[in-house]
Amino acid sequence: GGGCWLEHVACVLQGAKECAESVAEGTCVVLHCSHGWDRTAQVSSLAAVMLDARARTIEGLCNVIQLSWCAFGHKFADRSGSP
């Protein structure tokens, strides 16, 4: 529900940290969260930002959003309540 957002953020950050650490150690990672729409993109985007300094620039962040969200058909309109 609405009151669990901080717990959700903590879980996403923990997942991104674990993913980034594994990749940094040379381990291949496959990400797939329960529904695949929100958490998967959140974790992969944050891991990319943790791993790549270029992803921490405006242009780099735009690329991360394009690759992790737009290219996989994230349902932005559904999440924002837009028609």
C-alpha cells in the first residue's frame, strides 16, 4: 500500500547494490522481478548508475532510461494515471 514506499525503496536499492556488486566482480546477472515492469527497470537502472560514471550525467541517465524503461515498453501512462 501507500505506507510501504520506504520499504520498497530500500528493497530496490538493496537489489541494485547486489546486482552492481556481482557485475563488478565479473558475475553475469539475470534480472526479472515478479511482474517485470517496475522493479526490474528500477533495479537495472540504479545498478547502471552505480557501475558507470557516464550514467550519472544527464545524457547517460537518458540512455539508461531509454534502455531500461522505454525499449522494454514500460507502462508509463498506466503508472501516471494518464489516458
